[in-house]
Amino acid sequence: MDKMTPWLAEPARTIEILQKYDFHFQKKYGQNFLIDPHVLDRIISASGVSEDDTVLEIGPGIGTLTQYLAYAARRVYAVEIDRNLIPILTGDTLKDWDNVTVINGDIMDMDLPAFVREHNDGKPVRVVANLPYYITTPILMKILESGMPCLSITVMVQAEVADRMRAEPGSKDYGALSLAVRYYSVPEIGAQVPPNCFMPRPKVGSTVISLRVRRPEERVRTADETMLSRVIRASFAQRRKTLYNGLRNSEELQCPQELAAEAIREAGLPENVRGEELSLEDFARVADILYARQRV
Ligand code: SAM
């Protein structure tokens, strides 16, 4: 079949579809649909999606970005939680695209590695999404930590979340999300996007950010990824607390106070150091010490 050209990304087309199906935006699902063709072009170029790629899209909405992805990629799987959108997608806006599969589901409930095994022979996919703002961080953490074979993650997020994703140690935005992004990927900013590019308009500015996912051998070395993420979570569970208190109080870690103090000392860190001062390499050293002790 000849390639279809995307036709939905105009305010008038979006309004036409919304009226035709008497669609009402659901705030609880973070529905802000894109209505600007230039922004859609920017997302596609930032994503690096080409004809060889299989794309996983989270939250297609009425299918605006999906049409662009279907044009650029080999295959697109689009997972949408709102079942009111499914007939619009499959019966109208995406019905002429034979390389798109729409799945009605919650991305948070999906087994992503199994999905990639089943639908792409275990070969890496690219993730592209205009993410729902109410659940951006949990979705990003899930994708990063899932172990799903993935080349890149290109997402529209609130500008403030993009700042957290790229934050450096010592800055107010630095936290568990910055460290996960840094461990699993190399982030690159694609574009700043003002509220008038969406319908309805969000209250804040947005940013397109693209993460090139690191291969396992490119990551900071650590004995056990689970231990590393537990130590990071523990240290940011209560902001402005010392790493020592974070480790000691973590239910996940069950770390006796002597061991917490010993791990910090052995990692060459001051005893009252705070999580926001530590680099990823510092966290990895502490995690490796705790992991080694746990195994004795
Ligand atoms: N991609 C469309 C666009 O750019 O116009 C819509 C983006 S809108 C910001 C987010 C979409 O994600 C909505 O369609 C919403 O219903 C969907 N969504 C929200 N939570 C979801 C979840 N947990 N799993 C899958 N889709 C979700």
C-alpha cells in the first residue's frame, strides 16, 4: 500500500474528530492532544525513527502523533488506556494505516520485555510518546528499569520534568529520576514547546527530550542494579536527609546502622553526606559494598 500522509495535526481536523465522536477530554488521563505539525515533525526527527524501526507509542490519543510515526516507521504499536478513544483510532484516524496496531491497555500493567519478545522477536524498539503528565515519572522509570530491549525513548514532558531528567549533582532538581536517566541513557533536548501547541492547553511549558539508551557495557559498573536503585531510592526518600539516615530508615534495604556507616566510610564519603551531593559512581560504590556484605 502507498504511504498515507498524516492529516490530523491541524486544530480544525482535531476539533472535527472530537465533535464527530462527541469526545470529552478526561483530565484523569492527562489528555492534551498535539495540534501543531511543526512540533510533530520535531518529535519524529528527535526520535531518529526510520523505516527499519518498530515503535512503541504510549497514549496515542486520537492518533495525531501515531500518523507521523506510521509514516516514518516500519511498525507502530500504540497503547491507549482510554477505551472511548479506541473506536476513533481503529475505525477512523488510523484505519487506513496497515502498519499500526492499537492496544487498549494501561502501560503500567504491561510486561514490556515480553511484549518486545512477542511483537518484535526480542529486537530493540524505539519508544515515542507525548506522555500524560500525571504519571510521567512512573512511566519513565518503568521503561528504563524494565530491561526491555530499546534503542531510544523520545518523550514530550513538562519542562520541569525535563529539568529533573538532566539535573546534575548538587542542583535542586537532582534526584532518583536524574540518576536513572543517567544510568540507562544519554539525554538530549529536542525542543521547547509552548502550551498553545496542545488542545486543551496545559498550564505549563513542555519539552521534547530524547534518551539514547546505553548498551549494558556502556553503563556505570555495579554488582547489582536492584541494589543500586534501592540505595538511590532510600537516599531520596526524605529530601535533605543524610545518606546515612536514608539507608538506615529504608524498609527495602533493612540496613543496620553500623553497616550504613561502614559502607559510607568505605566508599570514601563524609559521614553526613546528602544524596543530592553524590554522583552515580558514588551511589554505585555504596551499593556494591552493601551488596557484598549482604552476600557474606
Ligand atoms: N499522543 C496524543 C497526542 O500527542 O496528541 C495524546 C497525548 S496525551 C498527552 C496522553 C495520552 O495518554 C492520552 O490519550 C491518555 O488517554 C493516554 N494515557 C494516559 N495514561 C495512560 C496509561 N497509563 N497507559 C496508556 N495510555 C495512557
